[in-house]
Amino acid sequence: MKIMDCTLRDGANVIRNGFPGELTEVILDGLTKNGIPAIEFGNAKGIGAYEVSGAVAPLTDEEYLELAHPFLERA
């Protein structure tokens, strides 16, 4: 069995605006350290949605991707 975690996608929808950068990094670190092989990652409203809708997010799409970059080889 393989486990896929979707905390960073579905959880971001629950709180409506996405997780702050520091918490996103803590979640990614914990999941990868515990061997979760697949992590579904995205912002709460969809890539590019904040720029179109004018909604406010904790980070931009680019900032979320930069934050996730160090974890790409671990999951």
C-alpha cells in the first residue's frame, strides 16, 4: 500500500486561503521525514486564481513552489 497525503491541498481549502509558509514547510518536513511517498500540494483556490480573483493568500504560487523545492527529492 502507498499513502498519499492531501493535507496541503484539502486542508488549505478548509481554512480557505492556504497555509502560511512556515506551517507549510513544517508539514512538508514532517511528511517527508515519515516516508510519505506522495504529497498533493497546491494552493487553496488553484494556480493563478489569486491573481485573477483578487483574493489574498499567505504566499504566491511561486513562493509555494520555492518553499516546496527542497522536498522534491524526498517525496
